[in-house]
Amino acid sequence: MRPVYFCFVILSSSLVSCVSTSKFKAMQQEADKYDTLYTWSMRTLKGCQDDNATLTKQKTALKNETNEMRLQLTASQENNTLMRKQLRDLSALSSAQAESISKSLDNMGAKDTYLQQLRSALAHRDSVNLALLMNLKAGVGGYGEQDVNIKLDKGLVTVDLSDKLLFSNDSNSYSLTEKARGVLGRMARALNEQPDLEFMVEGHTDSISYSPDSLTDNWDISVKRATTLVRILQHDYHVAPARMIAAGRSEYVALQPNDSSEGRAANRRTRIVIIPQLDQLLQILERRQGQHTAPPPVPVPMSTPAPAPAEAPAPPQTTTPTQTTVPAQPPTPAQTTTPAQPPTQTTTPT
């Protein structure tokens, strides 16, 4: 009985040892599975964190782009409001001009054709000026009227660029800022779309005299600033040099009194004046002048000549007035001076 008992004990011990080893292996496999799952979870977490960082950057970039687009939208809305106002003003002005010309046509009778031609030429000039004004406002708008003021003044399209925008409000400087180059680039695109137009770049200063080593007085500063803009437009933005004139007006065409810093800042500016195309008007005037100066035709008598006609006395010699030809190039605003203003110093770009 005792040997049987010992055999039973030994067999029980063997069975217990086998069960413990299988369970250990199963737990070890489960532990390996959890380690693999942990590694995959950490890798997935790292990928999610990287994706989150990328999405955060994209969100910031989109937010900045949205803010910039809102600023552009605001500038466009302001520009549209100004353009609508300009159109209303021009419409009212054109209506008043049309009514006045219509009354003149009714009263003058014989000059109908002449006045109609003049009205057509003026309407063409106004339409060209209006189209150019709208193009410039669309291309250069958004900077504010204190820095970039585009307007139609006495039949001329002018663009006033402030001293602060172009030369950092330094009264002695004629070196352009980076912001100014961006404005000139946008303006050059608008000007290059109409290659037949010519324009003048005028430099203006305040009444305070500066004497840097390389400059003599305000005449030099105003001319230097004008030629700086002309060179940038020619070399960097490919504006044809034959279309441009650089001129200096010094301190003598002031917008405001020079007795305050605000007034002097307003007077320190660079103005771009679009030279009007008056070829059609000049042609009409030349034809009109030719009609008045042409001699009347001499009637030829229809009679049978005599066998021996006597020599008729020579008619008195009359002198036909010489017809003055108006030059094809219209005078520029800076070339026409009044007694109250000094002459304009004009230079051409080298």
C-alpha cells in the first residue's frame, strides 16, 4: 500500500509542475501581446501629436490669411465707395456740361458740326480719364488718401504720393523705401496697360531749406526725388522712358501753409500727372482755322474769247495769312507758367 501511495504523490507532483509551466507560457505570450499593443499605441500617439501640430500650424496660417483677406476686402469696399462717389460726381458734371453745350448748339446754329466735334473730343477725353482713374484706384487703392491720393483735378488725372510713404518722412532723402517700391510696382502695371499715355513725375518740397553736401537747395531735392522714381519705373518695372518726364517744383506749389509740421508734411510729396491726349481737339481746331484762312474761289467767266484780247490788268497781289500749325505734342502742366509762379526746372531721365 505504501509504494502505491508514493507513486500517487510523485504523479501528482509531475502533473502540478506541467500545469504551472503552461500557464507561465500563456501569461508570457499575453505579456508580449500587451507590449506590442503598447508599442503600437505609443507610435499612434506620436503620429497623432505630429498631425495635431501640423493642423495647428495650418490653422494659424489660415487664420492669418483670413485676416489679410478681410483687410483686402475692407480696402476694396472703401475703394468701391470712393469710385461710386467719383462716378456720381462725374455723372453730375457730365450732365451739366451736356445741358450747357445743348443750349449753345440751339443758339449758335451754324456752328453745330464744330461744337459736336468738340463735344465728342471732350467726351472721349473724359472717358479716357475716367477709365484711367478707375484702373489706378483699383490697382493702387487701399493705402489711404494721406499716402496715395488719386483724383481728377481740372481735367487731369493726378496721383499724389506722400513723403512718408516714399522716403520715410526724411526731408533730405531721395532713397525709396521698400514699401514705396511695392506701390510703384502696382502703379506701373496700371500705366503699362495704356502704353500711349505720357506722364510727368513732379517732386515737391516744403519751405525749409536743406543743404546736404551733394545738394544745393530744394530745387535739387525735388528734382532728385523725381528722377529716382523715373529710374525705378524704367529699370525695375519696364515703363518706356520716352513716356516719362521728371520735373522739380521745389517749394513753390504748396498745398497748405508751411507754418505747421502738418502743412509741411502735406507739401512734401511727389505728384504723377497724366498728360492729356489733345490730338483730336487740336485737329478740330486746325481744320476750323483752315476754313477761316482759306481764300475764296475765283469764278471763271463763260464767254467766247475775242480774236485779239487785250491784256487784262493784273489783280492786286494779296497775301494769304500763314496758317500756324499747332504742334502735335501738347504743352505739359509744368511748362506753362503764370506770372505768380516761378518756372519749372525740368530734367529728362538719363
